[in-house]
Amino acid sequence: MADRAAGALSLPDDWPANPDLSLALNRMGSFDWDLDSGLMHLDQPALDVFDTPADQYDGHPETLARRFPRDEAARLDELVAQALKNGSSHYGAYFRIRCRNGTLRWTHTQGSVLRDAGGRPHRVIGIVRDATRELAESSARVELDAERRRQTSVVESTTAALAHARTVSDVIDVLKDSGGLEHLGATSLVMGLLEAGRIHLVAEGQEGSFVPGTRFTRVDEQYPMSEVIRTLVPRFIESREDFAGSYPRLWPHISGLGITSAAYMPLIAQARPIGALGLLYREKTGFTTEERNLLVALSSSIAQSLQRAMLFEQEHDLAEGLQQAMLPRRIPSVPGARIAVRYRSARLGRDIGGDWYDVIPLPGGRVGAIIGDVQGHDTHAAAVMGQLRIVLRAYAAEGHTPRP
């Protein structure tokens, strides 16, 4: 039944392939080295690996010496000698050979050491193969791993620096001054924040690159930052032609800056867009998958930092308003006296000062000077103290005297 099934599959007449064909197609050859006579047989695929014509090989390993750079020959000889002496049954090594055209080729050999009953080596049977592609792929993996580690380091270092940013300006300074642009390979950055349906440009790129009319733009306009905020999808502009064709209103203003590609990222915090970030590149076209993933991860960290900074600035503005409400708008003049005040915030917490003062004219030509201290340093404490200041003025105006 098995024979009938095999016949039904219409297998090729030369199936399965001869082992010699399998070795040859994979640029792999074999050798048989008789240690007693010193002769080494190389099949044709092995001779091809060593780039040696059959009529130029006389069966002696020394004939192959011209194919080995001196240091490679010494290293391989030492490796084989150690394997023969220390009782090893196998050895393997990567080495380079010099081809007839002068180029170097990575090669790999693996040998099995056959010994007699007394443990004396008398024969080595093994393979040699072209390892160029293997090592190229290995090097590529090493380079890819190194690039991934570098990208992870960029995200981690930038995120750590952003943790100390308190304002929007701080966030922009971190991106410009912490080496982030340099590590990302970008020439400059632009950033816009979404305010009441419009995009407010807060970072305009390199000097001289500001485009008139873009300080405030609408979300529905044909600009890359508007597009990524509308769609919540990154936009990778991979060439000058892509830029010019996609954004004809913007490109004429920046075409002279040498920009060849750009990446625009939506800045999303708590599932809503708060702005957009654009990175502009020179002498770069296209973005790899790793680069795209890096920028997406980085934009998420930037968005979180921006949201914290914006909330801080809002609370700071509120604190300043409350702080101003606690202080008198003007100091009344007092006959026969000069009054001078100086207010210096302790700049704690949300930058709300802990003290306040007031000067109140009293009946009978008297003057009351009041100094208060906010218990706590938050907006609630400041609001309570502002109310207390008003109550104290009314209380003193009625003629009440201070009491312990």
C-alpha cells in the first residue's frame, strides 16, 4: 500500500537526491585525511569551497597553504593539533581562505577524529563549507540586536529625562537638548498642541524654518499635523516627492531646507489627541519597521509628559490667580509714615506662596498691618486664605481690636 501511495504522488525518478548532490548544492564538500600517509582526499565540492581546480591539487594538505592567510593557517593548525593530542573525537572552526581573485571567504570545517585501539589518531573525516551567507546573516542579527538595544536605550533615556519636565517648554527642551534628536537621526522637530479645535505651534523647527500662517491651524487643513490628529495614525513621509505630493501648501515653504523625509506622530493621552509631533530628516529616505515602532513608543511617552506639563501649567495659572487675589492691589498711604512691602513666593508645591499681607485703614486715623500664613500649599488653602483676608478687612473696619 505504501508503494502504491508513493507511486500516486508521481515522485521524480532521481528522488531522493544523492548525498553528493545535496552537499554540492549547499556549497559543502567532504575530506578524508589519512594521518599515516599524510594524504588528504578532497571531493569536487570541497575543492570548489577552497577555490582550487582539481588539476592543481596533489593530495597533500600543504598544497592548500596558498589559500590560507598566514594567521588563519597558524590558528587552524593549532586547533587541529590540540584536538589530535588531547583525545578529542571532534573539532570545528571558522576560518578565512583567500580566493584566486584575492578576496577573502569565510569557511567552516568540522572533523571527526578516528583513533585506533590505543587511542592514537590515524584518520580524520570531515566536511568543509562556504560560511559566507551564514556569518553575514549572523552579523546582521548582531547588528539588529545592537540597533534594538540602542533604540530601547533612546526611549528609556528620553523617558527618564521627560520625568523631570514640568512645563511644555521643558518637554521641548528635553527633546532638543538631551541628544534625542541626534540619536533619532532627525534634523529638527515641530510640535503643535490642540487648543479649542485649533493646533497651536509651540516648536517650529530649526531657525528660519517657520512657515507664515501656521502658528495656529485648523484640524481640517491639509497639513501633516492636522492629518495625524484627525486620523490618530502616524504619518511617515518617505521622500521629497511624497512630501510635495501630499502637502502642496506646506512643501514650497520648506523645500529649500534639505528635508528628504519626515515622521509625524499623534500625541495621544488618555485616549484623546492633545497634539502632534513632527521629526524632520535630511539625507534619509524610508523608515524601517524598527524605526517606526521606536517613534510610536517615544510619542506615547512624550504625550504623557506633555499632559502632565499642561496640567501643571493650568494649576500654576490658577495658583497665580489665587495668589494675586490674596494680596492687596494697592497699599493705602498713611500720613506721617512710609509703608513698603515686598512679596517673595517660597515656590513650594505648585508655586503658591505661603504668606500674605494687607494694610487696612482703621477708624480714628489708625492703621492695621496684617500678615497671614497659608496652612498648606495648594489651591484649596489659598482659596480659604483669600476668603479669610476679606473677612478680616470687614472685621477690622467695624472697629474690632485684635485679640490673642
